[in-house]
Amino acid sequence: MRRVRVFPVILAVVLMLGACAGPSGRYARTLSDAERIVHSNPDSALSLIDAIEPSELGDDSLKAKCYYLITQAHRNQNRPALADSLISFSYNYYKGKDLRREVAAGTLYAWHLFYGGQVERSFALLDSIAAISNLPDSLLIFPLRSRVRLGAQLIEYEGNEQRVRRLMEIDPDSAMQREYRYWLYLESIFGDHSDSAIMVLDDLIAQAKADGDSYGEFSYKFEKIGSLEESGRYLESMALADSMMRSAPAASVQHYLHLWKAVNWFNMGRSDLSKRELLIADSCAAGISEAEKGYYDTFANMLRTVMSYKENGALKVLHMAQTNNRQKEYYQRTQTMRRESELNAFRLESKRMALKARAGRQASIIIILLLAAALAAGVALWAVGSRRRKAAEAEERAEALHSMVEELKTNRASANDRALRQAMLQQLGIIKMVAEVPTEQNREMLRRISSMEGDTGGSLVNWKNVYDLIDNLYSGFYTWLHDRFGARLSDKEEQIIVLMLAGFSTKEIGVITGQTAATIYVRKSAVRKKLELPEKEDIISFLKAARQQEGEA
């Protein structure tokens, strides 16, 4: 019998399962790709992650990795971590499980806390991470560097010198060494160690000059002006300021250079010259931006207040009020910007969720359509396969009948077998069975059957007559079989045995009994079990031997 091709059905099922399967595997690959490029190309990493819907990340490990990579990409873009509150989930997930990611996620969480105004919690978290026992130096660099950098933003340098010197020991990145030395300068200058600060600056100036970094050299010299003033070396400070005025770009830092000179003259007791330099500084500051003007006035107003007190012997709060108002305005603007940033992040998240929901609905519709198409294809394939099976079975029956007729016509069978076959052909509904496949070959066979003696009449097999015929031809075989094994064997199994005895093939037995060849094989196996025969042993040979033994006994 020809087998139905099942590949299209299997393909349809695979497509259906693929459509219904969760996206976890695809998301895991996307996150791995993003992790490889998050440091070198954070923009591309975020583009990859943007295709992921966090609500579909059923696995906590995928969620933790997703939130961690998003925050890391934002950090590499130098964006404030205000909206990255989910990094706390990553930190708590990795804590105690994955040391490398625990340190990285914890450090990023500290940045989020810092920009969210929770400075003490931020510093405490970084300190606890740096204090992890047996933490490798390669992992210590990130939290230690963040602790110093965030402290520097608040001019909070307590304990920073020890941290910076530790970084200089463990960090092989030569590009960071100059920045570490600059942090040492800040530690010295704000710790009232002006001489140490100047020594560090001299080293930095020399290094920048050797590296051909003119901007760095200029910046360090600018810092040195203030350090010289703090150490009381006023003339050196003014000389360096005059030198830098000649090389500084127009209107860049001229106002600050004149302001430093004004402070130096004031400290030297020359208020008149200090006033003159301050007026020049104010004139230079007229062309700077509003934000830069506010920062400049913070220092200039302080000097004006002190100069006014020295001249009049009375403290006037106007200039201090201006400075305080500037700072208050800056703080409020910063707070407003932070709230606006958080609100924008919320709006973007809401918009993204809405887009994801719409995309999810569209995907659901597509999946339903695919399922419907797969179901329709499956039904169609099943119907085609069913028709093919029926046609193949009909062809097999026709082939078996044709073989029976041929053997009967050519006298190849023995006398007993020939008589039984003729009886079978007469009792089977030959015309009805052959007509199921009305081929030219079957029509010819019908004509040949019609020429035989007897008339089928379209009736089914009369098994009583068949059993009587078996008993007559084979010395009472059916009666012995039924008496000896009738309690074990079913009627169908007895029918198969007598037909096997008469020399009918499996296909022919299937035609006669109205069963498929596969069913006949199954029933033969059942007969062997009931007779306690091995699977390959011949049933008829066993029965004949058993009957002979009983006869001899």
C-alpha cells in the first residue's frame, strides 16, 4: 500500500509551533548580541534591545540582563540614570549569583540613586561593593572609580586619596592615570594642601606637554593659578595669569583670568588694583552665556561683598543675595530638568508600551491566521491522504482478487485450494468490491469472473459453509481447531487461520475478511501470543504438529 506523504503536515505543525512558541530564545540571542557591543557601540545595543518587550521576558534572568544592559548603555552614553530604576531588579537578582554582574549592576544602581538625590545611599552602596571580600582588582576598578567621580561632583573628597592611589595601582588603563593624578590634585587643594596640589599640577602640565595635549596643558595651568593664590604665592599666580591671557582664545576664560588677578591684588592689600581687574573681568564676562554668567557671578559677587565690607566696615547682603538667588535658581532649574527628564522617560515608556501592545495585537491576529491556515492545510492533507489510503486499499483488494482469479483460471492451485478459492469467489461480493475501482483491468476481471460457474449474487461470505468445506477438504481441521482453541481464539482469528491453511496470502485474507493487511498482521501476532508461539514461528505448522501429536497419543 502506498504511504501518505506526511512532510507537508509536519511542516505545518512546525510552523504552527514556531508561531505559538515564546520569544525567550530569540530574546536571549538578542541580549547576547547587545552585550557584546554595549561598551563599544551603546547606540546599536539600545537599538537591538528596543525590539524586546520586557513584559514578555518570563525568565527573571532575561529580565535582569535586559535592565542591566539598558542602564549600561545609558551610562556609556553619559546619560543621567534617572529613569533606570529597574536596574535595582538586576542588582538584586545577580547578588550572590554572578559576582561580575553583581558589581556592574550595583555600581549602575548607585549612579541611579545619586542622580535621584539619594547621595548617601549611593555612596554606601559603592562602599559596600568595594568592600566585598576577595573581589578581583579587575572588578574593583568600576565601583571605586565611580565612588571617586561622584564624590568629586559634590566636592566631597574624604577618603578619596586612598581610593585614587588604589586605582593607580590596579588600573592598567594608561589613559586614566592622568585623570587619577588630577583627582589627587583636587584632594590636595580642597584638603588645604596647596603645595602638594601644585606639585601634582606641575607633573600633569609636563605630561600634557609631552603628549602634545595643548588643551590639557592650558587647563592644568588655569588650575595652577588658583593653587598658587591659595598658597599665598600671589605674584606667581598673576604672572601665570598674564602669560595665559596672551595664549588664551579671545573671550574664552579672560574674565576668569582677570578675576583671579583681582583676588590676588585684594589679598596683597591693593583694593584699587583689585577693583580695576574686577571691572575688566565684568567687561569680559558681558559676552558669555547666561549659564556661564551665573557661575562667574558666584565668585565675583563674593569678592564684591568682601571688598564692600573692607571699605565701609559694614556687611551688605545684596551681593550675597544675588549669589544665593543664582544658586537657588540653578538648583530649581536642575530639579525641574530632573522632573522633566523623569516625565519624558515615563511618556516614552508609555508610548513604547502602547506601540508594543498594538504590535502584540497585530502579531496575535497573524498567529491566529497562521493557525487557521495550518489547520485548513492539515484538514486538506488529511482528506487527500484518506482518499489515497482508501484508493490504495481498494487497489490492493482488486489486486488480490485478480490474483485469486488468475490462479483459479490457470489451475496453479491444488485441487483442495482451487475448490476453496472458487467457493470464496462465489460467496464474496466480487462485483461490488471490484466496482470500487472501476479500472479497465477490473472490468476485464469482472467479465472473466462472470464466465465462471455459480453466481455471487453480491452476498457476503457464508463462514458456516466455508468451515464445512474446510472440514471436508482438510479432515475436520476446523472442528479440531475450534474444540481445541476456541476458548482462546476469536471468530476473526479462526477465520484467518483457516484461510492461511487454505494457502491464502495476507492480502487475499484481507480482501476476504474485509480488513487491511496491517490489521491481519496484528491479528496474527495476537494468535501467536494466545498459542504461546514465538513471533516468527509459523502458525499452521505448529497447529498441524499439535494435531498430529494428539492423533498419535
